[in-house]
Amino acid sequence: RKGKMSVYLEKLRAHFRKKYDLMKNLIEKSGVLRVRYVSDGGLFFWVELQSGDSMDSYNFYKYMKEKERVWFLPGNLFSQDGTHGRFLRLSYATPTNEQIRTGLHKIIDTLKQQEF
């Protein structure tokens, strides 16, 4: 009733725009990840792994969760037949900017070194 909601929403949009831009720039500069789909809404990226055809995002997810403490959703979970193994769903909703940087650097370094 006091008209404060629109001010709050503008601050919230600016907050998430900064996180979006940070994650998108890191992905685009990685050399091993590619933004595959950009949505008009939501707080995540659908990212394609640029490494080998036999990539299994679920095994990569398990490795990153256990060894590097980095969480994301493997693409395999988004298809009935598991054919989205080359994809990751990366969210920027809850992590801080520093967590986004750290997590993406760990993902990128692991992919480049093929450690999993």
C-alpha cells in the first residue's frame, strides 16, 4: 500500500542481473562450457559441456559433489531416456558471487584436466 514493492523489485532485479552477468561471463570465457539455452525467466543456465561425446553429467555431478563440494543438476535428470548427459543446469539463485566464481572455476579446471 505504501508503494515500496516496486522499489524492492527493482533492487532484486539488479541483484540477480549482477549474478546472471557474472555466471554468463565465466561460462563464456571457460572454453569448456557453452550456454545452450537462455530462458526469459528462472535463475539458472542450461550449459553444454564441450568435452567428449561420451560425457555423463551424472558421473561428473557425483565427482564434483564428493571431491570438490560443488553442486549442480546433471542434465540426465531432465530427460526420460537420459540423453542430456552433455548438459548441466547451473543456478545462480542462492550462491554468493564468490561461491559462483569458486564453483565455476572448480568445474572448469576439472573439465580441463579431465580428472573425473
